[in-house]
Amino acid sequence: MRNVTSWLTRHPDRLTDDQAQQLKAILARCPALDRTAHHVRAFAELMNNRQGRDSTSGSRV
């Protein structure tokens, strides 16, 4: 399970071909885990593309 967690949280470009194939096979066998993988990727994309708040503007949230 630790390997799968690592593969899910790693950028797909950082997986070896063997790891990517193993992950694809696991996700094909488990629809719930496949949905989780999609959520993890969407969250990672959201965090990678976020824009920081300009702290010099004086606005408060």
C-alpha cells in the first residue's frame, strides 16, 4: 500500500514505466481508488497553480 500511496502523490512524469503500469492496473481493479487518484491529482494541480495573495496591497480577508 505504501508504494501505491507514493505513486499517487508523485507527479506522473516521475514514475518509472513499470510503476506507471502497476498503478494503472491497480486503479483499473479498484474504482474507488481510481476516483481517489483523480481527486489527488486535481488537488495537486490546484495547489501547483495557486496564486499567492499580494500582502503589500493592504487588503484583509
